Amino acid sequence: MIRVKGNTTQTKKTVFERYENTEGIFDCSDTESLIGKHVLLVDDVLTTGSTLEACIQTLLKIPGIKVSVFALAVA
């Protein structure tokens, strides 16, 4: 995953504002190598899930991919 555009801080944003703030900020640099693979996304703290959701939406454009998520903590 690569960040293709910057975004403002998520602090003090509502859940909806966080989703809007992370929309379209990630891309995948090597989609071909991920076709048909199972990918594990790891996050340090899961707050609203908006950052993971932005990553997942990008990854789901890849044919046959499966995505799992692991978070170390939930806030």
C-alpha cells in the first residue's frame, strides 16, 4: 500500500468525517503480485476503521484477493 494523497489529522473528527478524510488516499503499487492472494492488514489501534476501510476498498479491486484484518488494540 502506498499513500497517494495526504489527509488532515483524524483527531476530533466524527466517524463520517474520518471516512471522508481517508477516501482515495491509498493505492497498491504492485497489484499483479496480489491476484488471488490472501492479504493480512495489521493496524496498531482500531478506532473507527476508516483507514483500514480505505485500504480494503483499494485491495478489493484486485481479482481474487481475500483480505483479513488484525488490530493490536481497539479504542
